[in-house]
Amino acid sequence: MKIEHIAINVEDPATMARWYTENLGLTIVKQDHNAPYMTFLADDSGQVMIEIYQNPADQVPEYKSMHPLILHLAFVSDNPSEDKKRLVGSGATIVSDEVLDDGSHLIMLRDPWGLCIQLCKRAIPMLFENK
């Protein structure tokens, strides 16, 4: 089986979708302008999506207080240091910046709503590009 999407209940899906498209290069695949404001965002491969929405049937988690190991979205980055600067300039905050023993560079940030996003430059890529 193949993962289609991961869904996340958030405070402000429309504003968050705009930030993710402008700053992380995601593309809006489908967006509902009525409650619960479901918005599907695809990565640049067009193979993986996240869904963000505001559904009052359950609470929006307090992402700002959650440890990054509980939940984070990880993005492949060719230049994590430059992407970090750009994202911080757009409202993200730094959680950690480390280079692993194998040479992988991992930066953990929080988006403006507190959800953790990770920038990954792996010494040995873990995903294969479509040929």
C-alpha cells in the first residue's frame, strides 16, 4: 500500500496552507472554504499529501507544547542552513540544528502555529526518486 495523506487538526487551515505553499513549496490540491476547511497539500513529488482542517468534533492539539519526537513533518532539504534562515524570516522558530555522526544535517523548527517541521539532508538518502 501507498500512503496518500496524513491529516492534522489545526487552528487556522487557510492561513497555514498559505504559509506552507509560500515557504515549503507545497501545492494546494483541494481546498474547502466551508467548515471544517479541509485543505490537501501535496509535496513537490505529487506523491504525498498532508491534510489540514479545523474540525471542532475534537480538540486542536497544543502543538507548541508537544515535544518534536511526538509529531513532526520532515522535509528533504538540499541546503538546510539556507532553508532555516528563510523559514525563520517567515515566522518559524528554531528548536535544534544538528549534524549526525554519519554527516546527515537535521534541523527542527516550529511553524508559526507551533507544529514541528524538520529539514533533512541525509548523508545517504532514504527515499528514491521516481525514474
